[in-house]
Amino acid sequence: MNKSQNPTHNVLLGVTGGIAAYKSPEIIRRLQELGITVRVVMTESAEKFIGEVTLQAISGHPVYKDIFSSDDRVMEHIDLARWADKILIAPCSADFIAKLTHGFADNLLSTLCLAAECPIFLAPAMNQAMWHNLATQDNVEKLKSRGVEFLGPAAGNQACGEVGYGRLLEINQLLDEFCNTEKLLSGKKVLITAGPTQEALDPVRYITNHSSGKMGYALAQQAQRAGAEVTLVSGPVHLPTPNQVNIVNVISAKQMYDAVMENAEQADIFIAAAAVADYSPVDIAEQKIKKSQSELNLELKKNPDILSEVSSMDNRPFCIGFAAETENLETNAKEKLTRKKLEMIIANRVGQNESGEYKGFNSDQNKVHIFTPMGSHELPEMKKSILAKQLVELIALTYEKAYEKKHTT
Ligand code: C5P
């Protein structure tokens, strides 16, 4: 890695209490070698493991410790948060992870993390049992879902004599991951549909399905984190908009079709994760339909197949579909892959289980089978946020290979 590859100029290094704090001077020195200015904030417990004077001498700047410093700079946390291009907390203790998860602002470092708008990276270092504790793991999951990046921890011998995950990542690897700004989807435009659509019958009723939108939203967040410029065309859902994603809210399949068509030509990759209603009423009653008749027949017309329309475009993006199936998963998924002319289809089983829950559609977990024209493989059941990360990596690599092939033949 050389200086010119690195657009980060100002790094705020947070040092929390842990034996690995003795490695902080080396981290500062190595960042400086990349042309980066480092300012250090240490917590009270960090002082038990490393001296302020050492960090001050190596960074060449005063070390910040108090929310209210002795001079007049009472807004220090805001100033520091604005100054930093990135915040790196190494080593990061279990306690600090917990503070950050719950939004505490009881010391300078936690306060400025709350005020910061720049990316935050945590390099955890702790006893392996503390790392594996469900409380820590829940906190880590929550932070990841908010966009906080984790570097490590690594596995190996620990200062406490135990062996396992919890060591500070080896410094070369830590810095490689921290400084590597070239992400898998850098410069790529990704268009994603998510959620159900609602097809109005009259002013108060509609036809819809059980899609929660969670898979599409998780994919949008992960694609954004992988460096893509993401446009998310979303049906009606109850989910917060993913960070730094352009959102287009729609209700009906026709509106989703229009929004997708407006963005499809500019897109490099199109991921159709929405559960689009296949049919909509031929006529929408102007007034609420009365329950006077003993039978009511609805006349429905087929909605446009958005994915097929996009994959038939001349200047089409790389197209990925989803297949939510209640039966014959493999046959149906493969048939859709061919018929809709897709590069990949991600299939999962849906339907009600014995407890009446909707598997796949409304849950936080998903188990999928991936089919491409080259072959297939299955991923085990996992959280949708983790699955989305793996799918985005797979999509990026498959896209890259297809793109390379196109340019070498
Ligand atoms: O044909 P089926 O609905 O099972 O296909 C599922 C895939 O096609 C999903 O990726 C879904 O988002 C997409 N689709 C679409 N427009 C429709 C119906 C499905 O884009 N009208």
C-alpha cells in the first residue's frame, strides 16, 4: 500500500483499556508512514496499560482524555469528531463495544463517537469468553447493522493464558483492512427492488403478500458498504431506510415498474428482491365496495414482470432474481433463471410452518440455494444481514468474472 492509494488524511485513534494497548504506538507509527495524521483519544482504563506521554510523543500531538479539558476548548468532542476522516479504536474493549451499542456519552471517546459522522472501525481485543459472550455478540451485531466496521479479532494465544478469538488483529492485517478503500463494488451502480407491492381494489382495500422487505433492505445496506451507489425501489414496508442509499418509495407494481425503468439503464447490477404482486384489479372501484352481494368476483390483469423487462433491455445490467417457492424449489428456480434470462437466481422456501409463522418472508433468518448458468450451491440458514453480506460478495465476484470474460473475448 502506498500513500497515493490512500485518501484518508486524519485518523482519530481511540485507545481503550486492554493489554493490547501496548501495540497502539506501532499502529500510530505505521499510519504516519502512510502520510496520515493521527490524534489519540484514550480512556481512563487505557492509562493503566499505556502511558499518555508515549502516545503523545509518537503521535506528535497532545493526547485527549477529558470531555471538558482544562483549556477553553469545551466543544472538543465535536471538533475532534469533525476533524477525523475515520475513527479507529484499537484495542477496543468489550465495555467500549457495549457503550457504543447503547449510545453512552460518559467519556470523551464515547461522546465523540456519538457525534461523529465519519466511518468508525473497531479492532476488538479481549478474553475469548468475553468475545463469545452473547451480550458482546448481540452488541457486535447491532453495531454492524448500523455500519460500524469490525477489524478482527484474531484467534490465538491470549495474554490470560487462554486460546481462542479475542486477540487484536495482527498489525499488518489490521492496517490493510483499515486502509483498503478499494471495495468490491466501488464505482458500481446497484439497483434493488424490495418489499411487497399493494394493488388497490378500492380506496381502502388492496391485494398484497407477506414480504417484509428485510432481505432487499439488507442487500441494499451491504451493497452500499461494499462501495456501490445504491438505489432502492421499495414497496410499503416498516423498515428504516439504509444509510446512504437512494430510496424511491412506491406502492403498486406499476409504480415499481416505472421507477425501475427510470433507473435501469444507468445500473450495472439489478437485484430484484421484491415480491411483486403478479396480478392487479382491472378496475379500481372509486368508492368502497359494499358487501351486498353474496359472491364477489374480481377481474385481475397480469402485472408487468419487472425483472424480465429489465433483462430484455439492449443495454441491460447484470440481473439477479429471487425465487420464493413453496414446492419444487430447484426445478422452479432453474426454470426462472432461463426464462427470465438471469445471471443468478437466489431461491428459498416460503410458506407457513406449524406455528403459523411465515418462513423466509417475514423472518430475520433465511436459507437460500443459489443457481447460476454455471452451477448451484446452498448456503446454511443464517441472519439476513449476514446472508446479505455473503450474497453481495458473491454477486460482486460473479459480476467481475462476467465482465472480465466479456472484455477478453
Ligand atoms: O415469477 P416470480 O414472481 O416467481 O419471479 C420472482 C422474481 O421476479 C423476483 O426476483 C421478483 O422480484 C421478480 N419479479 C418482478 N416483477 C414481477 C414479478 C416478479 O420483477 N411482476
